[in-house]
Amino acid sequence: MARNQIDTPDLAALVALPIAAGMVLGVWSLSLDVFGGFDFSQALVTFGGAEITLPFIAVIASIAALVIQGQVSRGDYQDEEWYVIAGSMAVVPLYVFVPAVNELVGMADAIPLVLWLAISGAAVYISYKG
């Protein structure tokens, strides 16, 4: 709600978004080996080849929390800022649902890392400016 400072309610989303986005993009993985083990990257539901995982749901929920809490509207940002923010927030859903984007991201090991950094930076920028 406050401009030019990071809002306290956004902190949970600012922590969850980079962690979950990194797991979806394959920058890192997380699994628990307690009571038979649980891999956070395992598919909960599959829709036409797109695997919906717990980190994917966390990414969508974090983006929604940042947008709703900050009351983000296109008029708040210049066109260039808006393109970077909207594009970086669309990376994970496109990665999951569009096979061509999935293959493009998987072409080199540095691509997921760069996208993860862009997503993390855009999330902080949304909270700071929004």
C-alpha cells in the first residue's frame, strides 16, 4: 500500500515466490525424507501434459498476493516497467503450460537462473513501487 517501500504484508510472498519459482524452473529442488519422503516437484495434477505442482501453486498464489496487496494497475508503471513486470510474472505459467517455452528455457543451464533472477527482481519491484 505504501509507495517506495516494501510492504510488510508482502514479505511472505517475497520469500515464497523466489523459492517456488526456482523449484518450478529447475534451478534447485527440495524434498523431505521423513515418513517415506516427499518431493515438492512431483505432480499433484496433470492437465494435457502440464504438471501442476505445489511450487507452481505457490508461485501463482504469491503473484496474486503481490498484485492484490499492492493494487497493481497499469497506470502505476511506465510501459517499459510494465512489460518487464508482466513478462517476468508470466514466465512460470508459460513454462508450465507451453511446451515450446519449456524447451526454450531448457536449452541452456543459465536461462532458468536468469529468468529466476528476473522474477525475483520484479517481485521486489512490485512490492516497492506498488
